[in-house]
Amino acid sequence: MDPSATSFPTASLYVGDLHPDVTEAVLYEKFSPIGPILSIRICRDAISYRSLGYGYVNFHRPADATRALNTMNFDVINGKPIRIMWSQRDPSLRRSGVGNIFINHLDKSVDNKALYDMFSSFGNILSCKVACDENGSKGHGFVHFETREAAENAIESMNGMLLHDRKIFVGQFKPPNEREAERRARVEEFTNVYIKNFGEDMSDECLMDLFGKFGPILSVKVMTDDSGKSKGFGFVRFECHADAQKAVEELDGKELDGKQIYVSRAQKKKEREIELKQKLEEIKQNKITKYHGVNLYVKNLADGIDDERLYKEFSPFGTITSAKVMMEGGRKRGFGFVCFSSPEEAMKAVAEMNGKIVSNKPLYVSFAQYKEERQAHLTSHYMQRMATAAAVPNPLMSPYQGASPSYFMSAIPQAQDCAAFCPSSQVAQPQLFQNMPSAVDPATARPTMGPHPAAAGAASTTPPARTVLQFEYNEGVCNPQQLNAQPQATMRQPAVRVQGEKSLIASTLASASPEEQKIMLGEWLFPLIQAMNPTLASKITGMLLEMDNSELLHMLESPESLRSKVDEAVAVLQACQAQQEAQQEKAINSATGVPTLKLIRDKKKLVLHQRHISKH
């Protein structure tokens, strides 16, 4: 292939079918022996930063790019053969479809290399690929030539040829919208009819007699097993569409030998799968639309609450169409759904029931959301917070974030509580934090109530103004209980397990201001989250504090719920970090035109070259 004859950049190569673990360094090691490389880039997802399976290698000299294409195409890297093509930066050529052909009925043994070798003699190839899934080749592929003439020659020469004892089809590629239009036209003018649900004694002759009265028939076939017995379905092909349409309208649902037969237009398996997928998606969207704003999610249900009790608790707020407590293996899962007949009733139920104590447990009530919707909302909220924190630095730092921008800024008190966020060496710890958990008990992995670590230094020099309370969470409850009223803060009391009503914490929070409530909940949650994820505990705590207090109380009580929310927060943080890194790399590449590692390497080469010149 002569690169001078092509219209695309002759020193830039597209490298596809890359293994997910292949990095720029791996590609550099692979291609650098060919000649000097200007830049290498692997395209990655903007959110997850995972490889998209393709990249670009730009050489200094076109001759090196040509040699790499001719000698290294389909070489194996990390167990996968790579696919090298000339890089076509102009998308108009790809979108136009000019020179693009479709090859069908390929043998499973035909791979990208074999397809490339088969068609390379007709002209310069921009792209060549065999469609594959998890089971291997799907039996068809695509070849995109640079010119229309090369594609037409390939179609004329190769269409109908035998390849591995299979007659292949080679034709002009048609975009999806054009194929869909042709499919709909075939649907409107179908002649092939599918019949099922008839008895084992049905034969071709009986089927011919049954459908022959509607018009001329070209073929009829009852599908049979190896023993010759009918499999209960068959096909009839009419000569014209009107006769086929009339047969479907009159015979579908008709009783035959005590069975109701099914008659419809014959469809290919792929077409049936596409229609089924579209119907399922339509049902899902209709369900989302139908229940939007009226379906409520109710969490933190007591074990004694069943469907009837759930219905009774929410019935005062309007007409309930369904109330269901979710079960698994005969055991209640602690949450359920209540669906109202109108959004106004659902809104009123959320306002009245969220946080209400039912069977000694505070309910968490909110509008039901799909998992994808929740994750998208959390990601969007996190990115907005990050942008706000970066644009407007806050002088007050959160106790959960150290020196980094905080998710806890909205819950930080004003100037009167500034001492709570200052180092203990500067300001004595305020009274509010003397009742908060400071560590996780190594024996029980539960937070023990006592002085915050930030107050440890101040406690040794400054006598406390109030009593130090010590608490520990029981299994299944979060329940503070005053144990000691002595004012000594320098001696830590051993943690004592207590029993009591779960509503005590709720009452403790009720006596505090909204800002203090968030601080108290944050101090209780932080050691639990730190035990799960020490590295991101600060950020995760700040993110979770954006939730309702009733759900935060439930997380203190339920380790499973807390673990689930922590995992979701970690996923969001990782995705956002990857997005930021990708944006930074993109900004550097756009400013320099060369990847960062390559830029550093070229600078070193330039310095060595200058030293060599100065010596001579």
C-alpha cells in the first residue's frame, strides 16, 4: 500500500482491538523499534478512564508508519491481535459510507487478518473488521475502501464466491436507518407466514389444504424432529402479500383439533430479538412514567411490619394502589414500597412520614428511584460540589476533610462555632464535641463515645466545661445512655454496652440545631466509615451527610445499609477522579501536542543533543 496515494495523514496510525491493560508505554515499546515516534495516545472513557480499546501512534516519518502497518498489523499484544489502519481524521468519509462494503456468511475461522488479506488487492483499505461477540465471529464483517471504485470491484469479484465451502455475500454497506426502512418495507409486503401450536399429526399436505384457500402458495413446510414427528410449528410462503395478510387475519387464534393456533408474519431470530428488546424498553419507560412521583420507597421497617400494616400506616394520606414489604427467602428485608394514586398524596406522605417512629424505629421515606437514576444524581451532585468548592474556597475547614475542600460546608456553623474547626492546639475543644465518638473499639469494631481525637491535646491542658459521656452502639441499635457524671476528662472510661430505646438518639438530635445535628451525626459516622475505608473516610462522610437525618440514623443502626452507601460513594469518587485526570491529561496534550511522558523524554534528548554539539 502506497501512503502517498492516500488522502489521510501518512505518519499517523490507528491501532484497534487493544487489550484493556495495554497502555501508552506498552505501545511505545512495541512501535519504537520501527522509528522515532512523535506521540502515542490511547483513547479512554471520560468517566471511568478505562481504555476504549483503540488508540493512535504518530511517527515522525511517513516511511516508518508505512513499515509499521505492513509488518506489524495483527501482531499479538497481551493475547489479542491488534488491528492497524491509516488514521482517518476526517469523519465525513466514514459517515458517508462511500467505499464501505458488507460481507456475510463468513466461516467462523475467518478473522480480521484473513479478511484483510482477502480484499487488500482491490485497493487501499481504511478499515477492516470481522464482527465478534463473546463466542467469536458473528459470521459477517466490514471492509471500508478509500474509493468507491475499489469497493465496486470487490463486490463484483467476490460476491457469491465459495469460501471454506460457504457461499459468501458481498454488497454495499447500508447504514442502520436505511436498513430499518427496508425492514419496515418488507414487513408491509411480507409473503412468508409462521404457524405454531398445532398437533403432532399435522403434515405438509394438511397445512397446504388449510392455507391454500387464501391464494397461490409457493412452499409449505412443517418442521419435524429426527423421528419425523411434527414439532408443532411450520411455514407457508404465499405468492403475493395480500393472500398472506388475509391468512393471518382469518386464521390467527382459530381453534384447530382442540388447539388455538397462532398465525403471524414470519420473522428472523435477530428481528424477533430486536422487537422484543424494544417492547421491554417501552414497558420499562411506561412503568417509569406511570409511577413517577407517586411511588414511595420506605426503609428501616421493623420486622413486625407486613403489607397490611404498611398499608394502614400510609392510608390516611390518600388512596393507595399498592403497598409491599420486600421479602427474600421468607425473611423481610426491612424496606418496601407504597404507591399512591396522585403525586399530591405521595408528597404529603413523604412530608408526614419521613422520620416518624413506627415500632420504635424511625422511618426513611422518599420517592422511589431506579439505581441508575440514584447514581446519576449522586455523581451530578458531587461534581457540582467539587466545582463550587474549587471556585469559592472556604476558610473554615471541615473536621472530616482536613485541608481539602469539604462536602460538609453547608452544615458548618457560622463564626460562633468556628472554634470547632480549629486545631486543638489553638482553641480549646467546644462542648459540643465532647459527646462524640472518637475511635472504633478494637474488640467490637463499634464506635465508642468519648472525646474526639482533635480534643485530646486540649483535654490534657484545659479542663472541660461539661461532663464527658461514654457510649457504645449495641447490635442493631444506636442508643446513647449517660454513664458517668464526673467531670474528669483526662481519664478515658472503658466503653460499656447499654440497652435502651432507639428513640433516645432521635430525641437528642431534636434538641439540637440543624447545624449541630449534622455535626453530631458526622462525628458518629466518621469512625465507622474510617474502619471501612480509611483513605476516603473524610470525603465519604461529607457526601453521606448530604442525606436526610433519618437515613443517617438508619445507617448507624444497620451496618449493611452503611456498607452499601459507602460502596456507592467510593464508586462515585473514583469515577470523578478518573474524569479529572482525563481532563488534565487532555489539557496538557492539547497545549503541547505531545503526551506528558513523551514531552519529558524529548526534552532529555534535546539536552543530550546540545551537549554533544558543544563537545564537538
